[in-house]
Amino acid sequence: SNNNCNSSPAFRPHPRWQEQLSNIRKMRETRDAPVDTMGCEQLPDAALPEHIRHFHVLVSLMLSSQTKDEVTAGAVRRLRESLPGGLTVDSLRAVDDTTLGQLIHPVGFWRRKTEYLKKAAQQLLDKHAGLVPHNVKELMALPGVGPKMATICVNVVSGGTVGIGVDTHVHRIANRLRWADTNAPEKTQTVLESWMPSDLWGEINLLLVGFGQQICRPIGPKCSECLNSEICPAAFATGAASKRPAKGKKSEAASSASAQPSVKAEQPAQEAAAAAA
């Protein structure tokens, strides 16, 4: 898969990006990160009708920003078990705000998400016959749904790939690897899609989210355990990262990383603003 489009891409990724990707695939072979068992694709019960499963995917994505997968999964489970008739567009519209807030607490920004969920359910009933649209633009018209959620939702419910879902993990890792050089997840999505062959888009979100949960963490990334430590511009660059083993290559890697300001871990406030966007 080459990336020679008609015009040379504006952004040139790390020259060894394919090797970096291959290494991440190796590190993710066990598929034992939280996202692998509790991500939005894993939550819906296969026995449920398709339109209900799709709604569960949307709800779990709306609950997921600034929230650990375990907490999101718990909230979706409580909604399924506690709402009359289970978690449906109708049951969500009918439940009162106080009860809904108690069921989804302690997800991040639960008060705001209570309001978003109620309005989204109403909007789906008013404009989409209660069904989850298979269209990024229509999904982004729902309150509390940003580009990442909309992209992942359409990828899951349509079974195709319309784009790369970029959350804070994907954004952070893409910038550390020099697959992008941006300050916001939406910009990272645009850059990645500008050069990465589209047949790879579908695997990137789940691959990098799990990698970010286990190894390339926001604070204290486990660089010494990472197969990319010799070919990653950000390896051992943050003070919190585990120290590089003595190999004599330290100065070169450290100086190249320190010359690139965007590899530092983002401030939580910036991530919160991006996630809420």
C-alpha cells in the first residue's frame, strides 16, 4: 500500500511509519486492553435487534468522553437493566433527568451528558424515526456528538469505514510517532486521512486506543517495553517516561524529541475541551 497520490501529500509521516504500525500490531496481538472487552463495539448484546444495538453503540460513545471504558460499560449496563423495556430511544426519552443522572454517574460530565442523551433521543425520534443515522454529518447534529464519536459510530453501524476515529489516545500517539503534527484530535484525523491508505483506517482506533491504555500512556509511557522505542521521536522524551536502557543512542533521540514541542503530553484541560467539542 503506497501513499503516492496525484499530488505529494502536504504532510510527510515518519519515514518508517509502516514499521511503527507493524510493531504496534505485534504489541496488540493479545487484545487484552480495557477497550477490547468494554469498547463501544463490544458492549451491545448480539441477541438484541439491530436498531437497538446501534443505539447502544451511540449511547456508549456519548458516555465515553473523559471516561474510562470500565465506567462507560457499567453505565450502559445499568441503563439496560434499569430502564423499563431496556435501553431504547423511547425509554431514554421517557426517563426523568434525576434517574438518568443517577444511572450514568460516575461517568465524566454526567450532568451534561444526561441533558445530551435526552435531547439526542428526542432528536432521533423527531428526525430519524428513532433510528441511528449512518451518516457522520447527521450524527454530529446530535447534541454531545463530535467528529470522533460520529466517525466511530458510522464505522460500527454501517460495517464500512468512513474515516479514522481520533480520540485523545489516537491523537497523542499519532503526534508522538510523527504520523501528524497537530494540536487537536479533529486536525489529527484530517492529517492521518490525508496520507494513510484508506484500507488501514478501520483498524487504527481500536489498535491505538488499546496501545495507549497499556503502553503509550499519557503520563509515564512505558517506552522501555515498546518495540518502537528506537524509531519513535518521542521515546523517553517526557520526564515521566521510563528511562532508556544504556545503549549510547540517548542523546540523539532525546535531542530530536526535545526539539519537537508537540510530543509532550497534552494538558488535561486541552483534552477535556477537545473531547467535549
